[in-house]
Amino acid sequence: MFYSFIKEFKYCGYSIKIEIGNIARQATSSLLISANDTSIIISIVENNKNLLNQNILPLTVNYYERAYASGKFPENFLRREFKLSENEIIMSRLIDRSIRPLFSKNYFNEIQITLTVLSLDPDVNLDIISIIGVSTALSISNIPFNGPIGVSKIGYINNELVLNPNNNDLKNSELDLLISGTLDSITMIELSSNFLEKKIILDAIKLGKKNYSFIIDNINDIKNKININNNLKEIEYNNDISLYNLIYDISYDKFNIAYSIENKNDRLIEIIKIKNNILDQIINILSKNQENNILININNVEKDVVRNKIINNKVRIDGRNYDSIRDISINIGILKRVHGSSIFTRGYTQSLASITLGSEKNGIENSNGIIDNFLFHYNFPPYCVGEIGNYGFPKRREIGHGKLAKKSLIYTMPKFKDFPYSIRVVSEIMESDGSSSMASVCSASLALMDSGVPIKSHIAGIAMGLIKNNNDNIILSDISGNEDNFGDMDMKVSGINNKITSIQMDVKNGLISIDIIDNILDKALISINKIIDIMNSYISCPRKKLSKFAPKIFTINIDKSKIKDVIGKGGSTIKSIMNDTKSLIDINDCGFIKIYSNSDELGKKAINKIINITSYIKNDKIYKGIITKIISNIGILVYLENKKKEGLIKLTSNKLVKNNINSFKIGQEVYVKILNIEKNGKMKLLLNNN
């Protein structure tokens, strides 16, 4: 049965309209949400088959921005959309992270959420509208979703917090905070800031949480009027207490001993052996078709062992106390031919960072014509966790981690006008046992200093964890992979000297209050300062010189009227200079020229060629030229190569030429003096006898 419903309300300058029941009606739930001139269709499809072989919810979020939404053609050869762009992947992850903690614990039905931007108003924050739409679509479905959630964006402009700034305002903001959650708990935080203090960050989080309650009230109003109760559909998979107890009795002590092994590899081997033995043992008691249910309960027992060990013993599985960070080792400049490099190792997590410097053209130009000259790429090969796997295009997680690391560093990077290089950072994860994105921040910061990029300061990052035990909140610094998997949340924080540059918080379950966030940030900043001290002991400021293998940059300003002379007909002149000097040349409309060369000698050679072309020709000055044409009874045409201009030696003005006209040849080098330059630019020349 189809129903039709429309809800309209104002939110921070947006006129929001939600239309239900008129579009994509064969989906489990669908709606059209509009904000000003932006329109997004949101559809949710649920597979009613409970996938019991899952221990995580099989949820997929796909966010698409159609080119036609902006009145444009796709920029690829076939002029149609294909795979998700990086921006679309980041948006998909933001939505997923906001809603995933709120599905019922025992619910494992496959869900696919699709967002398609049909019309795009550049003044509307698409992340806000997308999350509002998805929250509404889930709330009016019969999927067991413990929402709705609200969402807010906070900026910091002219020393004041600004609620839901538009995209133009954000260009001048020192803070970009996106926060989502329920009335009781924050579920997701995504933040980048320009070295802001914790107090400002917390005030921004409080403001965001306070204001997103308005969204929740409006979604609840829709839900009540449609009369949907999505708590009725609680899925009960075979959560057999007797099976859990059986596995608990057999395996708890074995897991407990295994998790006392501090060496990760030895511990992992023992845990795999325990799991295989338990599975074989229980299958013999029950049956093969119970395998999935057995595996889920084995995982639950393992989780309880890890959590109880941390809670009861007040010691973590690798022997650390709650506040300790793992041992750190650092190597600088380990790759001799690259422009900068480092290896940062923290416990069993290791990142190798490399820096490549290039010209402005090596940046990425977006659809609005803005060039991004700072690129950060994160690679997570299978071998870093001791596995065999497929290689190919970067996965969503790799793109997301690269984006987070870039956010962490963006405010320490030099402005392009001060350091006119495109900069590419690549983090290769050599080993991973938790917090590889924050290890990437540290390795990148070290490699940037090694390369000589004039960053303002080091940036360090750390991943914090939380285990909730009744009313007790146990905060863990520098979490390992197991602590991340079996904990209740993780918060990645980067910064320096009690200043914050990025936060990313994801919740698995439980209520996360602002007080908890406050305490986590306190401990995170203490750990970050310790890491910064270690990093500074290896390299504390950028190297004075760039690598000898890095391109050299030379700059020169020329008169705008001379740009056409440097470029030449069809680009012939500038191509000739670049080929001759093996350099890359950029010219802007104001006459500012940048020359990228691999050597000082070739760079200076290119500069001299440009100076020769653009300097004004002076009378009585001697120039070198090449004879291009001999015209009987008139004279000789000579091309002044440095000036890219041609002039005439008249027979009537030069007896030597007139008397020896047959001795001159085309292509012959001669030296000439400028007699006169006419208003039309034509030059009269005199053969220089010396």
C-alpha cells in the first residue's frame, strides 16, 4: 500500500522539503529531499533473508552526484558516470558511519542505501541534507533502526562558532565539524581545524548536538504521522545461550592464556588454533549446518575474554596500562632517489611515507577549475596483515584513511604562493595492528620535513579507544587492532602542543556523551605531545635544501604584452625552450612565469632564453642572427633568434652587403646592429663588420 506525505521546515537558512510515497515506490523505503535548489532521491532496499554468517551488519551506502545535477557533462571520454569518485566515496562513508551503530544488535539483513543527487545547489551542504534524508528514510521503514539521528555542521569564523556555514563561509573558517547522533548519544564526528584548542572544539560539539535535536523532532513528527514502528521487527537469530555457554566453558581459559601472549604473531597463531579446535569439537556435538552460528558465538566469547581481561586486570593484552603508547621507532631519508621519506613504526603498525614534488600541473583540477596541489594517498596491501589478497583500485577504506591523514596535515602545509610545488604524499602500510591512518600522519610529517617542504610544525596522530563497563568508561590510548575490534568506539585525533587539527570518531555501541569525548581528548593530547617529542628528536625542522633529485623552481615576471612572444605561434617558442632546457614552464595571464627544472644550469638557461625574448630591442645594439632569405636588388632578411623577430639589411644602406651579395648563404650566422624600429614593428638592420 502506497501513501503520500510531504513535510516542510526551515533549518539554518535551508527550506527543507521531504516528499514520501511519490517516487521509487518499489524500494523498501524511499523519499525525495530538497533543500533550496538541491534535490536528492534516497532509496533503501532490504533483503529479508537474515545472513547468519555475518558478524557485522551487511550495510552498503552508495552516494552519487550526477553530472546533470550541476548542468554539466561527465568529463570522461564516454560522457557518462562510472565508478564512484573520491568525494562520493567519502560522503558514502560519512553516512554509513553516522547510522551503523544504531541498528539492532542481532539484525543481519543485507541493506543497500542509495543516494542520487538530482539537482545541486552549490550553497547547500550536501552532507547535512544527505544524512537528514537517510535518517528519515530509515525511520519510516520497518527496519530495526534505533534512530532517528540529527546532523549539524559547525564552523569557526572571526573567533566565533557558526552553525551550518555554507560552502563559501567554510573557505574562511578555521573549523569544519560535522556531527551526527541521537538525542542521547553522538554517533559520528568528522573534524578538521586550524590548530584550535580543545575548549573551542568541545564548544562546537556541544553547539552541534544541541541544534541537531531540531532535525530529530521533525523526523519523529513524520514517523508519528505515518504511524511506523520500526522497533517491532527485532530479529532474533540463533542466539542460543546454551551454545554460548558451551563454547565459553571449553574456550574461555584457552583464549585467556592466548591473550596473555604479548607477541602479536605468536598470539594470532595460538588464537587461530583455538578457534579451529573449538569449531571441530562443537560441530561433532551439533551438526555442520550450525557452523555459522558456532563461529558467531566463538567470536562473542573471544570478545568477552579481551574486554574482561582489560576491565578486570587493568592491563591490556600486550601488557600496557591504559595510557601507554606502544614503542616507537623512526627512520628518516631511507629512500635515496625520492624527494623525502620516512618510516614510522609504532608497535606492530608501520607506515612508510614518500614525498614527490612537482609542478602546478601535477595537481588535480576539480570541476570548478580549482587546483588541489596537496595530494595524500594511502595504500593498505594485504601483506601488511599477513594475508594474500587482490590488488587493484584503492578501496573505500584506503580512500577514507588518505582523506583523514590529509585533513590532519592540511593546516601545517605551506601556501602554494610561498612554496609553488605540487606535493604528493604516499603512505605505504608495511604492517598494521591498529591506527595505521594515524601512523601515516606521523610518517608523512617526518617525510615532509626530510624533503625540505616548509611545514609549520610536526603533526602527530593517535587512535583512542573506549570500553564501557556498566557506569565505568575505560579509555585506552593508542589502541591495537583487537582493542579496536572489540571496543565500543574509536576516536582518531591529530595535532600538536594541545592544539587539534583533526578528529574522526566512530561508535560501535553504547552512549557516547560530551563528557566522555572531553576525557578522551585530554588523554589523546597528552599522548600526541609525547609522540611529537620523539619525532622532534629525529628531525625538528624542515631541511634547508630540497633533494638534489627534486625539481628546481625559477620564477620571472614579464610584461603581459610579451606573453605571446614567449608562447609563440601555436606554442612553438615555449615548446622549443622546454625541449632545449628539459624543463616545464607555466605562464599565467599576469605574466608570472614558473620554470621547473631538474638542474640549476638548465633552469637558468631557460630563464636567459625568456629574458632574451622579452627584453626590448634597442637601437645601436648588436644581435646575433641567421639569414633566412636573400632578395635580389633589395637586401637580406635576418632572423634574430633571441628576439624571435626578423629584420632587413637593405642593399642601399650597406655597401659591403651590396658588393658581396653572392657570398651570403641562407642559414649563415651574422651579427647585426639595429638601425631603426618602425611603428609597425619592422626593423632596419646594419651588418656589423667587427
